[in-house]
Amino acid sequence: MDLRLTGKRALITGGSRGIGFATATTLLKEGASVGICARDEQALGAAADKLSELGTVFHQAADVSDAAAVDAFVRAGADALGGVDIVVANASASVGEGPSAWANNFHTDLMSFVGLIEAALPHLQASDSASVIAIASTSALEAGILPTANSFGALKAAMLQHAAAQARALGADGIRVNAVSPGPVYFDGGVWENIKAGMPELYEAAKAGAALGKFASADDVANAVTFLASPAAGHITGTNLVVDGAFTNRFAF
């Protein structure tokens, strides 16, 4: 299938590793150019160097919990790439407990998504195939296996609600808005790698909880994101695509 992504321009938050890096890789392989941001400037630079072997890459260090940093990333990315067709809100705070965790997830997960759409809107309105993707989580759909993920799940649920509302609001401009909700995803340096080392019983329980008997990879999620972002999914908007190997016990009728 030709996803018709050649020449498209994508901005991805949290692009230095994991799902964000895998999404940037997949988009580049499909012919798009990408802009990525992350807080760790050294890790971001290393990721950009590797991605640049595949195509045109812009990178800028940014803490997306700061609204001004999100706006600056979008402005600079649009200038560097010559516009924006796709935005992927992937950056996320770590799971945790207490008021600080709620504040971190509110600003990093939810408000960065809100700000990303607002900053990119003029560029998306100028695109002939604009697409917005929110990376949510199955923790938004039902209580998760991690006892410390309450704020994470609640704010990811808010992302889903905002994505649904924006799909309705922006459809007249030809802008599609969708979400991808991964279940447990294993990648180097990720949460589940740490859990495997420190809480092996929890790791095995999560692995066994999926009908497919395995964790998703970052590439599994990136493939879903890339399809939804592409013109090949041109009549899909307002959808939450779950990528969890049937980890959750639900089916949308």
C-alpha cells in the first residue's frame, strides 16, 4: 500500500526514543520529513543524527510542559520543514503518585497536546492532508496494572476527550484528529524495561495479560500512527485506535 506520505512534514514531541523515535523512523522511511523535540538535548541530538540517515530531520530541545517551548518548537519546525502536515503528541510524564505527578501529567500530557494543536493550527489549515495524532494509553480506558498510574490514566483520558472534540471542531478545515492508545510497550530505556528488572512478577503478569502473550514494540505503535497520519486514512477521524494485543477486555461496537 502506498501511504502517500512522500513530501509530508511531521512534528513529533518526545521524539528521542521509544514510540516517538519509532514513529519518526517510520515516517521518514515513507518519504516524509520530520521534526522532533525532547528535553534531553544530548539524547535528542543523537537521535536526530541517526534519523538523518533516512531523510530530512529538524530537532530542537524543548520541555513540552512549558507552553512557550511548544510554540517555539512548532514555529521553528514549520520554518525548517517548510510547513506542517502532521503533528504527533507523544511526549508524556512518568507515572507516579501525589500532587506532583498529577501536575506533571497535566502539563506534559494534556496541555502540551492542547498547545501543540493551537500552535500548529495555521500550518495544518494550509495543508491539503492535515492530521493530528494523540498518543494516549489503555490506562485511559480502564484501571491499569500499574498502581501508580492514576494520574497518567486520568490525563490520557482527557487527551482522548480533547481529540474527539477537536475532530468535530476541525473537520470543516479538512484536519483529521485521531488517537492511538497503546497497551504495555517494551523498548530499551522504557518503563517496562525497568519493571522487568525491578518487579519481574508484575512484568510477567502484564505480558501474560495480553491475548497475544507479548508486549507491543515501539514499531507496532509507530506503524499504527503512521497509517492514521497518512492520506491513506483520509476518511478516518475521531477514532481511538487501540494497540494492545487484546490486553484490555473490550471491543468497540
